[in-house]
Amino acid sequence: MDYVMLGKNIRKFRVLASLTQKQLAEKVDCSTRHIGQVEMGKNIPSLEITVAIANALKVGIDQLVYGDLDNRTDYFIEELAALTDGFEGKNKVMAIEMTKAVVTVIKDLRG
């Protein structure tokens, strides 16, 4: 996991929520120094603190970890590769074709 990216995303969403580090720290029951260290990528928050931060900022943990998923093509490629890991040739082709069909349905639903 990229803890520097996690910290940057926490800071980004904290600023968007108009919270100071102190206010966020109070909401998640930790020190202001800890929040500052996490935002700089120098300290790794526990899962409990990470969940509390996500809840306090009203964002998903995925947004804290990955940032803006809409623009993370590499994230989607990695996920698809992981889902099809171990597939043989024909099964990979079938997975691609099924994905194309799902994308077509989603596009049709959006209008």
C-alpha cells in the first residue's frame, strides 16, 4: 500500500471537508500529531483509525487508499488482471467479451 498516497488523500478530503488536523483528530480520537504524521506518510494508521477517518470525512476507504477511482486506469487494469489470474487463453477471451457486454449494458442504461 502507498502510505504517502493515503496521507495525501486524507489531507485532500480533510481540506474539502473544511476540517483542521485538530478537528479531524478529535473526531477520530487520536492526536493532531498523529494525523499530521499520517498525512505526510510518515506514520501508518491502524485499520480502526483509517475507518474512523473515512467516516469522519464521509468518504469510502477506497477513496482514501486509491484517490479518484474515475481516473485510475491502472487500478481497473490491475483489478481485471487479478480477477482473471490463472485463466487460460479461451477463458481470458471469454472474460473480456463478458466485460464488454457488461459495459455495453451499463452504457445503454445511462442513455
